[in-house]
Amino acid sequence: MGLLKDIKNLLIGMKITGKHLGRHAITIQYPEEKWTMPERSRGIVVLLSDKETGELNCTACMLCARACPTGAIIIDAPRDEVTKKRTLKGFIVDNGLCCFCGLCEEACNFCAIKMTPKYEFSTINKDDLTWDVKKLQEVGRDVDYIDTRKKKTAPAPKPAAATPTGDAPIPTPVANPGEEKKEG
Amino acid sequence: MTPIIASGELIVLFRWLHAQLASVGLPDIWVTVITYAVLGVFMFALLAVIALFLVWWERKISAHIQQRFGPMRVGWHGWYQTIMDALKLLQKEDIRVDTRDKPVFFWAPVLCFVAAFLAYVSIPFGDGLIVSDLNIGILYIIAVTTFTIISLLMAGWGSNNKYALLGGMRSAAQVVSYEVPMIASILTVILFSGSLSMVKIVESQTGHGIFNWFVFRVPFGPIAFLTYLITATAETNRTPFDIPEAEQELVAGYNVEYSGMKFAMFFLAEFVNMFTVSAIATTLFLGGWNGPFLPSWIWFLGKTLFVVFILMLFRWTYPRLRVDQLMEFSWKFLVPVTFANLILAGWMKYAKWHW
Amino acid sequence: MTQLRTEEFTVNMGPHHPSTHGVCRLLLTMDGERVVHIEPYIGYLHRALEKICENRTYPQCIPILDRFEYVTAMSCNYVFALAAERLASIQVPERAEYLRVIMLELNRMASHLLWYGTTALDLGAITPFLYGFRERELILDLFEMTCGQRLTYNYIRIGGVARDIPPQFIPKCREAVKTITEKMSDYEGLLNENPIWMARNKKVGVMSPELAIAYGVSGPPLRASGVKYDIRRNDPYSIYDRFQFNIPTQRNGDCYDRYIQRLQEIKESLKIVSQALDGLPEGDIKAKVPGVFKPPAGEVYARMENSRGELGVYLISDGTNKPLRVKTRGGSYNNLQVLPELGKGLLIADVVAIMASLDIIMPEVDR
Amino acid sequence: MTKDELREYIATRYSGKLTPLDLGRYELLYAADATGFKELARELYEDEQLKFDYLLNLGGIDTKERFEIIYNLGSIEKNHRIDIKLSLPYENAEVDSVQEIWPGANWFEREMWELYGINVRGHNNLKRFLLPDDWNQGHPMRKNWTAPDFIKLPEAGV
């Protein structure tokens, strides 16, 4: 009887594989078809520009560079002796070091840095992975984002109402860095 | 001197070639040599095409079982993927270990390749489509395909690699022990056909629709067919009996040190062997080229590919046996069963309880 | 006839070997096919994560520890957050706890599905590998939707979770739970009763409960040996005491039992996820944590039940914003240690089966 | 045993050997003397009430002044656990191996020996295994050891 049972169980296995033989593939052909990445997907780091003026949102506050666990962000922003204000000179992201943790995005209070769902940036030269401010801004031009900065001129739109993706009503990224700002 | 070719449709071509060459006035010996050379090249090309097709087919089947696409890039559904792969392997550097046993290492894939192709001398592809209808056909096939073991053992030894050696040893042990039940199940068929000739075996299965096929001659036919199928899987070193090249244990077994075209020879030989055992199964059990309406060679090819398909389904469904379980399965289960079956068949033949 | 001389030989299984799941080297002393002695050599993946963590602030440690055990990175996030919360006595909001449990259990399933595939692959069955990955993909999609990454999540933070789930998460998660529940029959049908599978796994690598406890083996291998010890029940963390689930145990402690054990754990995880989805409350997702997290000086050992065993972090704070010491302990570390005991005297194919059934993942061992 | 019972029991039975530390935040944390720890460990293992048969974790700590070794012990049967901490001098730190009691300590001790340079007496296999075999650059987990390619991160948050 054991033999018959074994044969039956072997046939069950064949049945399962045979059943799948007629089904459609669930994989996709990558370069032709592409997966739509979720809104929150953490891919390339970009610098965001103001939607109206087209200038960088970055104020060189160094919060992202400090939050980065791998030291992938290097900001060159000398402090003005008189006004004590920093001016952004260089902003380098070493994608070879970046671990795509998203801490920089959370640390930023000015909607200046963001991880985008873009992911195709492989190169044959390792040096090409180090992106400077121009490249970062260029890649980030078409990135849509919710401007949570407090505008002095126009009445600020409620961040939750302006959410295009219908995200849950708690925009967490602002909650924590706000506190960091106070201390920093 | 006429070529030893039975009557057939395609063979007319060779007859014609022979006649043409003879009429030109070439010496007889040259006519024969050229005819055979053309025949050999033709068979080689045919088998290469079959092997390449099987590789592609297996990749497609495995992909669809696993809900993937498989090769899709080159041609319609990647139909010439294997050709490109073969070309790639041809161009690849032939990496050789310094400590190899040079002649053994070199000749192993050649022997494997040749042994795989030799069997086709005596396989009837259709009514009359046989290179040479040897009167000891099946015996010859079993004899030459056994060369494969030697080649695998050579590959294992010549590589001077422990994994390869283990693989070679395993393959020798496995093939030798599975040869016994295989022959016992083949003998069951020979008992009824009364001949070792492949053509005669097929002819003995004509008539009565499909009920004259050995696989339907209950009770011994199905048992012999199943045991043959199992042993055939083992002979071709395919999962669940692929211990000689068990990827996850021995990395790749005997062919771990081979690269480039030498590896391709092993690889293609495996698929040719798979086709061989399926063709034998078709000839012996599934009525060979017998079938209505369609040309005989289509029936033969269809049945063979069906058996190949079953072997592929085995491979993509089952885990691998362990080496000692494999031996136990052969000696403690298959050998008694096949011999009991043989005795049963003999007794039924004696008592004339068969059709 | 004179007696021929025989000798044992050594085989290097690894560092690059299809069945060592990463880069582990097993030095096998073999007598023909039989393994006489196994000596594991590890450290090929040593990245000094503990040292790196000592130079990072607490929030920065979490993405680093994602790489500690990347198959269940959620657990690594969680266990560090748990330790830090215990150090600073942070109360985590209700909703965050539910989200954590959902994520942890989904991740456990993902890990077990990966294991299901790879262990079948190790024993030569290739198709289950793809089937396991197919369903794992559903879970990874959920993770990506929530936190943006598929493998290194950085989702569970000190005091809560990083972001709330998107609205489409819950229906998708329910769908995934349903799909996996359905596909379980495929997995079981392919291997459970398969005579070849049983022959390969039954009575192979039998681990007695005494041996398991002595070597500190934890997780499914421990429970497969018959020891009913699950940290979710024995040292409850998070809100596991609110859910109805069983702790399955097996009797024999062989490879087959470990296989069955994991499949049953997937089913239990499915139960927990369904219950957590039903009970998910509204509310905050993160407790008030100061921007510069400086826990008071103290030490704590936080542990949790990971898919590979006990995942623990011994965290020492000296009052600054960087930990003084992060000692991590992965389940695989002890589970691999017991391999030489289990594999002695068996065939090389059995060593592969045992290795697969213990579910070793090398980054967790080497750190 | 609950945590309080355990504390009570240890206070009565092991008052001289295990000194409670107030640094422990979740589990009971005790300090023990390094010299006689092996005997104490055996006692804890064999004690019918405690039965610490399960070694969860073992690791070295460098506090810049001294080495510490932490033993996270648990009992499967009784379902309780304690942490025990040993203190060792910075120079010639040595400790007895406990792998006779808990065989699982083997690798932990080996790792501690390798990364901290704490010698483990009576260990059967003190060989390098996390670091390369030809490593000669000291003990990397010590606080005074810095990687040659160490990049200092910008000081966070301050």
C-alpha cells in the first residue's frame, strides 16, 4: 500500500507542476516593460527645486549630512563671517556609499532632498556615481513633491489636503525633524 | 555494393546519391565512403538540431512551470537562443587546470559526445528511416551508450578535482547499477518480439490499434515501461537521479572543471542521451513509428518528444535522491521488480496468455 | 590479496558553494562519500557591524543593522528599537505596535518562504524555489509600498514606525494573506508527502532537545526538536499577548520536522497578520522621541523571535547619543555551531540537507 | 519564577557571588567575580531552582577603562533569565571558558578572544574565524582601535 501512496504523491507533484505549465508568467521583460514603483520607493537621492522659481530649496543647514549613516552626503557651505548664514556651494552625494535608508529625506525641513522612485543609474565607471549639485538638481527637476515649507507670501496649503497620492493624513516626515530643528 | 539501408522515403536520397556517384565512375570504395560520410553528416546535423531544440524546449518548459518566460530575446520566444549559446561557448576560453591528466581530460568530452551519437546507427526514426537495421540493434545501443559512464569517469578523474572525482564515481556506480533493471525491463519486450532488431521490435507491435504496443500489454507491459522510464532517467543523470552532477552537493560534479566547448559537448550529449532513451522507449514500448494517417516519422518524433516531456516534468518537480538511497532503490526495489516482471512475462508467454 | 590503503580526504565546501547560503566554508573530512568531521569556517562576510554601530547615533544604527540579517531586516530594526525603547523607557503608541506586528509577521513569512524555496533547491527540487519567491514577492511589494524598500527597510524606528501605511495597504495585505493561504496547498503538495523528499529528510540530522539547548539553538530548529520555546510567548514583547496563535512543535527534530515546523509557522503568522489587521486602531504612529536621542546610561538585552531563531541585541548606553556597545546575536550563529554535531558520520548530501534545514544566513553569523 | 522571586532567590542563595547592578534596564543584571566564574556558572547551571541551561549571548565590552564580559543566561524550563557581567583589567585580560557547561559558548568565546583580545583559558579551539587568518593588526573591537580607512561622520544633531 505504501508503494501506491508514494506513486500517488509523486503524481500529485506532477499535477501541480503540470497545472502551472499552462499559466501565464508573472515576471516581466525588464527593459521593455517596467514595474511602476510605489510613490514611497526609495531610489536615487535628488535635490528638489522650487516649483515657481526653479531654484534649489536647499538652505545648506547640514541636517541631511549629519543624519546620513554612511557619510554619503558632503556639503560645501562656508558660513558667512558676518551674517552667520551658510551659502550652498557644493552638494555631493556619493551613490556608491548611499545606503538608501531615507534618513536624509526625513531630516530635511525644507523639502530640499528627496529619495525618488527612480532607480536606473548604473554606470561602468565608479566615479560617475558621485553626483554633484548640478546633476542632483537636474535629475530632481521632474520630481513632484508636496511643498511643506512655510511660505510667507501665499497662505500655505494644508499638506494633507494637497497630498496627490491620497496618503494617510499624518505626514510623518515633518514631525520629527521639526524637533531636530529646534535643537540644532 | 549497396548501402545497408532499409527501404524508406528519405533514404531514396542516399540511394540516388549512391547511384549518381557510381555513374560518375568513382571506385566502389569511394562511392561507399562518400555516401556514408554524407549520411553521417546528415545524422550529426539532425541530432545537433534535436539537441539544441531540446535544450531550448527544456528551458521553456521549466520557465512555464515556474511561471517565468524563459528565453525570449533572440527570435520568436528565443527559438535560436541555444544556437547563440553554443556559439558563445565555442568562443569561450578553454580553461584547463594545470594538474589535469591531459589525455584523459581531453578525451572525456569527446568520448561522451561520440557515445551519445553512436546509438543513432540503429534507431528507427520512421518506417525505413534507419541508418542500419542491425540484427542486434538494441544490444548494440545498450553497449555503446554505456561508453558514457567511462567518459564521465574519465572526466572526473582527469579533472584532478575532488568534487569531479566524486561525481565521476557516483556516475559509474549509478549507471552500472541501473543498467541491470534497465536491461531486465528491455528483455521483457524482447521476449515477445523475439528479435533484437529495432525494426522487428516495432513491427511486432503493429496491428490492433494501440493495443499491440508493449506498454498496453497488461500486466507486464506497463510495469516494464515504468521501470524502464525510471532507469532511463537514471541513465541520463537527470533529476531525481542527477547525483553525479548534483549541483548543490558537488557543485557540478564531473564537469566542474570543464569550460567552453568541452562543457558544451557534455551538455549536448546529455540532451542527446535523453532523446536516445526516449527514442528507445518509443520503439520498445510505444509502438515506434506505428500510427494512423500521419507519416511514420511524425509519429515517432511525437511519441519520443512526449517521453522527453515526461522526463522534463520529472526533473522540474522532484527533489534529488541521496546516493545510497539511489543504490538501494535500484538493487532492492527495481531489480527484484523487473526480474519478477520478466519471469511473469516469460510464464505468460509460455502459457500463451497474451496477445 | 594485499589490503589496499585507504585514506580520508578533505573537501572545501565553500566559501563559494551553491548550498552554503552565502559565503561559509565547511572543511569536510571525508571517507569516500561519508563525512567524518565538519569544521565550519566563517567570517567571509564580516563587516564589523558592531564596530560601525559604535560610531553611529542611535537612529543611524537602524539602517546599519538592516544589513545584519537582510532577509528579515524588519526584525533587526525592531530588536534595536526595542532595546533603545527599554533603555529610554519609551511607550510606543498602540497603532505603531500593531503595524510593527504586521510587518514582523509578514517578514517572518517572507523569510520562511525564501527558506522553503532555497531548501528545496538545495535538495534538487528547483520549482518550489520559484513558487516560494512568487509569494514572497507579494510581501515585498507590501513593504515597498509602505517604507520604500524591498529588503533593507529602516521602517521600525525608536518610538514607533517611520511612516503610516498607505490606504491601499490593508486590502492588498488581506489579498496577500489569502493568496499565501491558498498557495500553501501547492507547497505541501509538492514536497510534504513526496517520497523522495521524505527519504531525504526523515531521520537525517536528528537534533535531540538536550543538544539543541546546550548549543543555544533557537527558533524553528529548537521547536522542531520538541522544545516549546517561543519568545513571543515566553518573554512577550510588543503586543503578541493579544493575539491567538499556537506555537507548533514537532517530535523528532530531524530535517523533515524542521521543514514541517516552518510551514506551520507560516500558517500561524498568517493568523496573526489577519488578527492584527482586524484590530488595527487609529492613532499616532510614533511616540515623542527627542530629535537627538540620548538614552540614560544603562544596559539592556532585547530579544525577539526571528524566523531564524532568537535575535538579540545587547545595548549599552553611556548617556551619549552613540551606543557604547551593540552586541548582536543572531539565531544562525548558534544554529550553525551545532552543524558539526549533526552532520558527523552522514553523507555529504545529508550535510547539505541539514544546512538547508537549519536555515543559516551568513551575514547574521559573520556580522 | 517571576522576576521578583528570582531576585529574592538569588539574593538569598548567591549573595556573595552575584552582586546586583542597577544599570540593567529590563532584566536582572548582576556582577560576578571573574576568577571563580566557571564554578559559579556550573552552580547556576545545576541549581534545581534556577537551571540556567541556555546561554543566549556572550560578548565582550570595552569601556575604555576595563573589559567586561556579559553573559545572558536563560532557562528554557523555568523561563527566566538574568544577565551576569564580569569585569576584567585592561592588561592581560583572561577568563575561564564556559563551553564545558554550555557548548554553545564556543564561538562566542572565540569571537571575544579574536575581537577583544581577551584570553579564554581552557578553550579547545582558539583560532581566528571572523578576521582573516593572517590578521596582525590588533583587536578591532577595542575602543582604541580605528580602521585605517575610517571616515569620521559629521557630528550628528548637535
